[in-house]
Amino acid sequence: MKVDLFDFHLPEELIAQVPLANRSESRLMVLDKKTGELQHDIFKNILEYFRPGDCLVLNDTRVLPARLFGIKEDTGAKIEVLLLKQVEGDKWETLVKPGKRVKKGTKIVFGDGLLTAVCTGESDHGGRELEFSYEGIFYEVLDELGEMPLPPYIKEQLDDQDRYQTVYAKERGSAAAPTAGLHFTEDLLEEIKAKGVHITFITLHVGLGTFRPVSADTIEDHEMHAEFYIMSEGTARLLNEVREQGGRIISVGTTSTRTLETIASANDGKFVASSGWTEIFIFPGYEFKAIDGMITNFHLPKSTLIMLVSALAGREHVLNAYNTAVKEKYRFFSFGDAMLIL
């Protein structure tokens, strides 16, 4: 299947650069996955589309302030480091700019020596394994020195770092936010619960592969980056009960969707407590085993994310919805508006 089938024209001015003052005031497009019918609403009204007994599944990963700015100890040259994945202990897989300045054995100093790192390995495209040294607790040092790694298409500085976290973010480990969840407020979640809708959490730590463009000409030739997920015993039990009682499972975001489908695919459609790495790539032709609906943002042309959405609702329905969103001037990407697919 050709990647170009998932292209659409997106004017640059529709890429949201800053979040709205109120999270739940985003616009909401509701797409019927069977008919392609569209409705236009506001996100805070989303509970009108849920039924008692339904279950929302949210990703409680927390974005690390993973962008660090340091200098080479020997030359004073400026170095930018982006933490991608903890390998073990204080060793991390990172992306370094400019990569050519950092070879095996290079020492980098951050924050006047509050944090230092030595390069212990090299890979392609600026990838470096770094081993960090510090006093105290690593995540506290990171909170002091690090910056939030906003996606490359966001050029504005973020005044409030918490606006790139969901209100329920808990488990540290992501290089990017699960952005479909950014629309929820604590009050809205309480209203949803009061309607008799279950809310439960999984964890998937989002890697920067989520922003990696599909460079292959055909979908089948694209390789996904592995991302770490966790599902608890309580969540697995609840989801199985919801399914048995006829409730709908509605995932919040492509990250929750990929986690649920990974687990259900490995267990004959059932949910079991588990953790591991997923490289699942969902595109049209995939048969969903876990979810009945999804909340998601508006994604990049030709991205793996729009392919996943197209697998759920049909490519023609989705491209029609996206072209309508462009015409109606919806806001796109991380800080943009939302879509509910049922």
C-alpha cells in the first residue's frame, strides 16, 4: 500500500503552536466509522457521546524534561542532548546535536557540573549512549536542568511546562506527550465518571519514533520503533468485565490503542496484566481486537498515526474528515483539536 495514499494538503497556519487557555475548550469532530458522517462540537461535551458501562482507557505516562544543554569539557563547544530511553542504571540512549562532536569517551558537562555524561557508544544519525554522573536523584536533577522536548513542528516556547503533560500524567518515561489526553481536565473526568463511565489507565512511554516520517514508498517497508508498555492486573480485569457486559472500550490516543491492541492480539482478544516492548504497526487491513472507539488529535500527512486512524474508520472517511477539518480551520497536531471515532 502506497504511503502517498495518506497525504493531504495542510496549510502551515493550522498547526497549533500554543495550547488553548482552557484544555477542554478545544473543538471536537465526531466521526461515525461506519457511515463517515461528521458532527462538530466542543471537547467538554464529549461525555454526551458516552454510555454508562463504557470504559475510557488513558495513557498515564509522564513526559521527561528530556532536552539538556551542555558543553564539551575539553573544548567548551555547545552540545544538545535529548534523552530517548533508559538502557540500564545511569546509561541512556540519546540523540546528540551536533553528533559529530561527540565520540566515544567524550565528556559533557551540564549546569556547571551538576550533571556530567560520558559517551559510551555511538550509533547512526546522532544516536549516542551516554552514562550520567550526579549527586542525589537523577529525575530531580533533570527537573532542574532539563527542558520539555516539544515536537519539531512547534516553534513557540511553552510558558507553562505542565501544558505538555496530561492532568493524570504519573509514570515518568516519555519523550513526547500522549496528546489526545491533553484535552481532559480533572473536572471533566469527574463528570464522565459520574455518568457511569469507567476510567482506567495503561502506560506506554512514547518514543521520538512517533515523529519519525515514513521514508519508505510503501507502508509495508516502514519499521516502527519499539516502545515500552505496562498494563496492570486491575486494568486487565476491568476491561474484560466491560467487554463481557457489553460496554464499549474507547482508547484515548494512538498510544493507548497500540498498547491495547498489542495485548489483545497476543491473548486471543483478552486482556492480561503484562509489560514489554511493542512495535505494532496498525494500518488499513488490520482487524481491531481491543477497542470500539478512539479519541485522537489531527495528525501529520503520511504519518503512521493517520494510517492507524484510517485502519479504524476507513481511509476515505478519514481523509474526508481531514479535508473538512482543513476547510473548517480546525487546529492540528499536539496542541490542536480532537476527533472522536465511534
